[in-house]
Amino acid sequence: MATDWFCRDCLTSGSSAPPGRCPSCGSPRLRHHDELFSLSIAHVDCDAFYASVEKRDDPSLRDKPLIIGGGQRGVVSTCCYIARQSGVRSAMPMFKARKLCPDAVIIPPNMSKYVEVSRQIRKHMDALTPLVEPLSIDEAFLDMTGTERVHKAPPALTLARFARAIEQEIGVTISVGLSHNKFLAKVASDLDKPRGFAVIGRAETLDFLAPRPISLIYGVGKVFSETLKKDGYHTIGQLQQEDPTRLMRLYGESGARLARLAQGQDARKVSIDGEMKTISSETTFNQDIASLEDLSTELLKCSERLSERLKAKGVVGDTVTLKLKTAGFRLRTRARHLMMPTQLANVLYESGMSLLQREIDGTPFRLIGIGVSGLDAADGSDPGDLLEPMVARKAAAERAMDKVRTRFGRSAVVRGKLYSSRPDAPSAPISEEEADDLEGKSR
């Protein structure tokens, strides 16, 4: 029986009875499906992104279990597939990850590097279609509808070319999920990792979903899943058989969404406005901290990392949010709206400090973080530069620091407050005031 197929390695394609191996290159990596060349909604997800970038940059790590994270009380940002075989997972406490995989190499995250790689991948995505909706630094939805004439190939083949180009030119691997809506495309991208290319067609949607656990539906977290199980719902098939009105009566709007997604119905469009709404940085301490001095030092570190991410993405934000987690795991969040949007570490830090000072009451904290929302494209300078001479002076010093760090490395300029806590700091730290002069001499 004829069906659409292509080779993942040489991209030879056809519509016939799928061969066991590629007739052109002999590869067994064939993808075939009755609807392969008619589907156009894709979800692209990088495979263990942070770990893949680190292994790319250090080949000695290739065959070793690798965890991106750090600290005794931190969490795993991500880990390679070798470490996953030992049971390590993202968001797992580091102490548990170390026990499960004692031989793992542990590297702290390097966000500026990951953001740059993400931007390179995004450029490739933008060349495929104008309809790209990023979900995070390493995943996005793409609507490939109507791109056949531009790329002279159906979306499936264009995406396969894209996946091969990312692997060959950038050095990381991706997995692609292809379907007729966003929900199923995202589900598909997880089916065949790493280096996957999975397809869920219209005709098979109900049968595919029926035996799957309810937790497969996005938005069904651990608590909601337990509620559904207590009510007798364990599989998506059980939801398919249920009266939608009853689900709405039991769970409100969430019940209506469950009914739709159980049938594989998702009317959401791929939106170019789907950029991240918040960018943040946080850290978990090895020991609880209660003093303002120590917390302010950690806040400054987070503010610098957050500023780097904002600058790398070319955005500013107008609302600063402070996040604190107590030793008893109670979460406190406090927000402040700025008169002018910013990406400057100094402004972020001062705004965060105004919030932090109100929370100092002897309570020990295990985590601190700072985030920015109300994001917009930056025009190269903070608007406040034009209004406040002090802001303008600090902004100029910070930009000079950025240029020196770009040329000589991040440790070339260290703020005085952080110098004693930086093991990688130079023997003679450069002040913010000296940075402008050094940057000028380096031209």
C-alpha cells in the first residue's frame, strides 16, 4: 500500500510502499506515514539543550553523564541522556541527582552561551516560516502552512532539512513533532527523542490518545491528575467517552478544555506574539540566609545574570518581581512597576533591594530570585538615561563593563560587592569607573 516516506539521513523521499532501508543511502532511518506530506503544524524541541551545547564545546564529555546545575541545594537544570539512564531528571534536587549518578560531571549553567545558540537556531526557524512561536529558550511551535512553494517541498521534508542543518552547522540535535494542531505536535515531539521525528495524523488521533494517561494533557499537573483519578478518570479514552457537560459541571472551564483535548481538538493558532512574557534568574543557597547583607549579595548576582539575559535577547522590562522561598518552602513574591523599562543590572538590583528590605524580619530563606515582565524591544539605551543624570552615568559605566567583558571575559570586571565571593575574579579587580577607560584603550 502506498504511503509517504522520506530518509532522515539523505532526505530521499517517495510515495509508495515504504522500503526497509533507504534505496539511495541504505539508511534504516526512514519516516513514513499516510499523512506525512499533508501536515503542517510542528513543535521543535532541542534535545537536552544545555548539556548538548556543553558536550559540543568539550568533546571529552561526549560519553560521560553530564548534569547542568550546581550546589548541594540547587536543582538540575537539565542533564544528558546518559545521566537520565540513572534516573536523573530536570528540576530534581542536586543532592538526589548526585546519589543517583555519582560519576556525573556537573557544570553550572552558562546562560549567555545558551542564549546565543538559541538565537542561531531561531534564525534558521525564521527562514522556514514567519509563524514561529517560541515557548522557551529551546523549543517553539512552527506553522508551515503554505510554505511548499517557497521551499519546493512539503513541510515534513523542510523540517527534516532544518533538523539536519542544525545538527551539522550548530552542533546540537533537535526533535520534531508534526501534526494537525499544537497540542498533538507537542505530544509528538516527545515520542522519539533524541533526534526524533514523530507524526500524529488526523485519522489516528482518537486511537492514539485513548490509552494514554490523562497527565499527557498539558495543564493537568500532579494535583489535578490525582483529583481526576479519584473521580475515576485514568486514561484519555475515559474522557473521550464522558459527556462534556458532565466534565464542565465537575471541573468548570478546565473540564471543557479536557473534553476538547481528549478528542484531539485544539483551535489555538501558532502566534508570533507567543514570546516569553517573563525573564528571570534565581539561586538556591547551600545554607539558609536571613541577613540583608548576605541576601543582597545574592540578589546582585541574580540581577547581573538577569541583565545579561535581557541584553542577549535585546529586550527591556518595566516590572521587577522579587522571589523568596523560606526554609519551610513558603513562597513570597513582591513586584514593583518601574517608571521606565530597563535591562540594566544596577536598576534591577536597586529595585529588587527596595522590595527585599521590607521582607527582612529574621526569616531564613533558602532561595532568592528576580524577574522582569512587561517586555519590549530595546533601542540600545534605557529611556531613563535621558531623564536622570545619575542613571545615565551608571548606564554608561555598565555598558563599558559589558564591552570589556565581551573582549576579555566575564571575570575581567567584577563589582566590588561581589569580588570577595568570586573565585574566578582577577587578582586586581577592575572597578566600574575603570572599565570605561580600559574599554577605550582596547579599541
